Amino acid sequence: MMNDELLNAGAFALYRAENPHRVDEFSKRPDAEKAIAADFETYRNRYVRKFKDIRESLAAEGLTVTRAA
């Protein structure tokens, strides 16, 4: 389960990093967090795959992705 949480959190962070213009536009709305989350849901599968690939590439180099405490 924790692995799924990390995967989803990483995918969401990657979405935000790759789409600052969209996040900025949604941030102007009164329901900003809901709008950002809804837009992310549209692209969730893409970002989960991308984050998985990044994590696997890092693991191949001996690096581990963890959640900060």
C-alpha cells in the first residue's frame, strides 16, 4: 500500500512539475485544489507510468525514491 501511495504522490508531483502553466491557471480559481486534482485524474495513467519508469531507472543506478518524513 505504501508503495502505491508513493507512486501516486510521485506521479502527482511529476504532473505538477511538467505542467506549471496549467497548475498556475487552476490556482486562480476558488476551487484550485479540486481543479488541479481533476485535471491530474485525466492524465493519471500517463504520469504513473512516467514516474514508474523514472523510479526504475534510478533503482538500476542503485538509487531509491522515498517520501520525506
